[in-house]
Amino acid sequence: MSQKELRDKINISALVHDVSNAVVNESIVLKQMIDGEYGSTLQEIKAILGSLWQTNNRVIQLIDMYRSARSIDRFIGVNPSGIGEFDICDLLNNVYQEYLPLAKSNGLKLHSEICEEYKYGTKVNGDAIHIYRMISNLVKNALQYTKTGDVFLKLVNQGNDLTVLIEDTGIGIKSEELANIFLPFYRTEASTNVDSSGSGLGLYIALMVASSHGLRLSVDSIVGKGTTFTVIFSYKKDKPYGLDDTMFIKIGQAHALPGRH
């Protein structure tokens, strides 16, 4: 397979992957609404309708981005024209609200531990659409591979850095497989058993977004006890977290960087 063929395959597969996740989430919410779980009046369901509207807008943005993307970097990593300053707390709250219905339908508890006190605030400079994709895929992964128990979405200070933690009480990942989980289309033995229809792209997308924003993405896991993904936004004095003029990273065609980062 040529570089161009591989690039095209990853691009279209990544689009289908993320759009499918959004559509599944919307379908779950709509079924819950039909069952009356959010109330019966417009006022009662207004908040969840707003969440559905935001999810649908993100799907439209992804499709538009795919149509206009000239390289895999811009579709999976970062789009230079989309870089701006935003509040990571708002973004994490939106991810939490989007995946709360999925957690409920799977009999899981999704916990949000964000928007407390932070040393240097929560402003981030970057491509919000791609950052959302990164966190969304990590939360979806945690929910998918947790049979019972809890998933935690946290935002904490580690020293001066701003750190996002996605923790679960799921099946875990074997140590010999950790080096490969960020590779495109790679699926662990356990993940194949849990979801035979998965594409093996969620963690690859997350890593590409992190790499293109100069973020550190790492994973720790114990089989049978759970997994923690950590995303570190490094502190930069007198600047927001995330991208700056000296940190813009051109990914090229190396694709996923194997191993723990």
C-alpha cells in the first residue's frame, strides 16, 4: 500500500470512526428521551436537546474538515486555521454530558472531577475540535472496556502543569500490548473479544492530536483492575496552556509513535 493510499484509508476510517461514535451516542439519548428519562416538557428536555445539537454540529464540522483537509495532519492532528484560545473546563464538561447517557445505558457511573481551583487557570490554545476528539475517544475507550464500575474524567494540577486524567475500573491492557495500542488499526486480544466491530483507531487519533499540540499522552494499566490515560498540558509562563509559536509540531507520515509516551 502506498503512502497516499494509507493516508486516504486512515482519513476516511477516522471520519467514519468518530461520526459513528457520535451517532451511537445520539441514538442512545433519543431512545432514553422516548422512554421519558429526561422529562416530558420542552423545559425539562431542553438541556439534553442542547447537548444533541452540539454533538450534531461537531459531526458537521468533522465532515466539513474532511472535505477540506489537504493532509492527514489537518484532519487528525491540528488544523492551523482552527487554532484559538478556549476553556478546557467547558470542553471537558461537554464531553462529560455527551457520554453520560452511554455510561448510564451500560450500567456504569461516569464521574466528572473538573472545574475546581487551578494555579494558572484553564485557558488552552489549540484546535478545540481536535482536542475534543482526543478526549472523546479516550472516554469512549474507557466506557467500552469497563464492564462494571466507574469511569472518571478529571482535570488536576500536577505541579504547574494542567493534566487530564481518564481513569476506569475496566479489563485493563496486558503489558506486552501497551507498546502497540497507539498504532493505527491495532486491536488488543481483549478488545477484539469485547467489540468485534471496532476499528482500532480511537487511541491512534488521540495520540495524533496530542502529538500535534505538543502534549504528553501516556497510559498505565493493570489487567483486571483498570487503565488510566494521562494528557499533560505543560505550563508555559505568561502563556495559555497548549500550542505556542515555538511548539507547532509537523507530524509527517510517521503515524502513531509506538510505546508509552
